[in-house]
Amino acid sequence: MRLNINLATHPYEDAREFWVRWGTAVGVLALLTLFLLGWTVRSWINAGRDRQNIAQIEHQVSSRDKERAEAQALLNMSANRSTRDQSQFLNGLIRRKAFSWTLVFEDLEQVMPRDLHVVSLQPKFTDQNTMLLDMRVVGTSRAAAVELVHRMETSRHFQNAQLTGESASDKGEGVIATVETTYVPEDLKGIAN
């Protein structure tokens, strides 16, 4: 048997060097692909668990909403209406009695600028059991009231502070500003956040 090898038309190639270079690259890419595939499968399984947890929590929320609606319907019955109204009245009194002026003024002292002082302070309770503070402050300039609002925004006790009104003082030496904010006392911080 005769082999015709013409090195001019078919040059010699080292196949071993080719497979070492490209085989290594293909092997690394295969390992990377396997790693990414494993990571994707793991993420997909975790997402499935998260979907199950979300569905379970949504079911709990809907059952609690149903219980609340049933309790509200029971309270709205004409026979129970007076008890409900009396209960709401007493709960409102308890909330007002639990309001600590000392804590409010201690917390205000932390955020109040030097050239500003409180003229009036009125707490209001909302339907969502949050406490709104409506306060009038007097200062030498509007900038002091704006600084108070900025300081309240960084405080953990005051949320959603807004400058709702301003006017010149009667003596013409400063500004009277109205500031509205939600107050979160120390004992309610964990509940509100």
C-alpha cells in the first residue's frame, strides 16, 4: 500500500497541540455552563419557594380580611352599635390619655432650631391610629421653619413633616409657620416601621 503525502498541498499540522489549546478552552466553557445552569436551577427552585410563601401569606391576609369584615358586620348590627360607639369613644379617650406631652417636647427639643419656638401644638388621631401634630412655630425667618422641617425628616420620631402655612408675625419681626407632621412615640416605633 502506497501513501501519497504531498506536504506542499497538505501541510503538516500538530493535532495534539490543537486539541490541548481548544480542548482546554471548550472544557472551561463547559464547566462555566454547568455552573451557570446549576445556579439557574437553584434560583428557580428558590423562586418557587418564594412564590409558595407569598401565596401562603396572601391566603392568611385574605382570611384575616374576611374575619375582620365578619367582625365589622357583627359590630354594625343595630343591637351592637351602641357598644361599638362606646368602645370607640373609650379607646379614643385612652389614646388621648396615653399621649405624653413630656415625650413630645423632649423629641421636639432634639430637632428645634435655636431661633424658633413653639406657640401651639395640637395632636390629632387619624383613622389609621397615627398621631398627627399640628403646630404653630414662631421664628426670626422662614429659613428656620424650613430647617425644622428638614430636621424632622431625619428624625425617627417625626415623619412626613410639611410646612403647611406661613405668615408675618404681628410685630413684623419674624414669621409664624404652621408645620404638620406624623409623630411616632418611642413605644410605637417598632409598630410604625
